[in-house]
Amino acid sequence: MQAELPLSRTVLALLRTIADRDTGSGVLFVSAPCGRWRLDGTRRVFANRTFFPLDSHGLVDIGNGHTDPVRITDAGRSHLAGGSK
């Protein structure tokens, strides 16, 4: 069992957003100005660096990082549920 990951509120908000919207085919983000990504179909934007901790800890799969939908992993869902995987 690993220790709780130290994720910022912004990173956790992104993880929750992806978890809430990913029904199996992922969540699409589109490039926005100033190193940001906009959740497709919304005005919500996230800084590029917000994705790094989620990807590096295996909580999401960002695919190629540019055009692929972002998918939450089992570890990401487990993290949100309060468990560690």
C-alpha cells in the first residue's frame, strides 16, 4: 500500500472533472492560449502542468498528449474513492 499522494486542489479538481465525464471513451481537451487546455465544449481551462502529476502517478492516461482523449485509470478512480492502488 502506498502513501496518499500529495496532490494540489487544482490537480484534484482536474482528476474529479475527468472522472465525472469519462464514461469509457475519455474526455477531450483542446489547446488554449498560454499553455492551457480547455475542456471541449466548456469554458473550463487547466494549465498544462496540472496534467503532469496525474499522468506521472498513473491516475490518468493522456495518450499522445495532444489529440487523444484523456482517460481516468483504475488507479485514478481508486484514489478518488480514498484507496490507493
